[in-house]
Amino acid sequence: RGGFVIRGLAPVKDSDNKVLGSVEVLSDFQPLLEKMFPKKSSHFLLLMNQSFLEITHRLQDPEKYPVVADQYIQVMAKNSGPIKQMMTAELIQKGKTELTMFLGKTLALAAFPVKDYRSTQVGVMVLGVEISQEYHRISKIIWAQVGILITILVVVGLIGSFVMNRFVLSPIELIT
């Protein structure tokens, strides 16, 4: 009823290993996700299945928790603008059952199911990482390799030309 949270439950036992009770811990996803993805280039979107909306009173405000893809409630988001621009209903549907990835020109997306303690799918997490810097680095590496290859070919060509001239063409010229 309190919302979409991480729940931990552990038994409390006495010295004879007899269960006396249990301890339950509830934690929001936000602090955990902020620690896992602290960079500005990280984006995430946590979606809860809309079927749970009637029991989670805290998430029933559509202004704060909008409906996404007609089936999910946006529970939490960080820098989600780029994700929402690239995210499709198909990506979310595939992410409902398995890890699904999409590679764009500036952003890589991954969607995967969020499951409860019974391994029942209850939501979808969509993560995005900006990859434009990586593309830039890869481009620089490729151009450096092309430059090195051209240099090697020119050096080999000059050495080959010298050897051909010195040991093949000069003796033929003398014979002629």
C-alpha cells in the first residue's frame, strides 16, 4: 500500500534455532538507484505494472506518477527525457520478460523485469547510458589505426622501392 519498494524479510531465531518472529525492512528504490548510477550520463525509469495501482494508494496521482505505454505507472525516473524519446512499447514489452537492449546513436538502452519475492514480474526497469563519448573515442582510435597503417605501408613501399632499385634495377641497367 505504501508504494513500490524493496522489501527484505528475515527470521529472528533464538539460540536453539527456533523462529521467534521476523524483521521486515522496506526501502525506496531511489537511494539504491542513485548510488548505482551516480553519473549525469546515466538515466533510468522504473515502471510498475498498472494492475497494482489499486493497492498502492501513494502512486495514484497521475500528475506525479504518469501512465506509460498504457500498462505501466512511472514510479521513479532520473534524467528520463532521452529514454522516453527512444523507448518503444515493444522494448518495454520485451523487457517485461527478459533483458532487452537497444543501441542508438547517442544512447544505449536496457530494459529488464522487476520481480517480487515469488519471481512474479511486477514492473520493468529501463536504464540508459549515453554513449556519444564512447563513439568519439572509438572514432579517434580507428583514425589512429588508419594513420599507423598508412605510415607502415609508406615505409614498406619506400624500403621496397629502395631495395628494388638498388639490387634489381641498377644491376639490370649495368648489364644493359
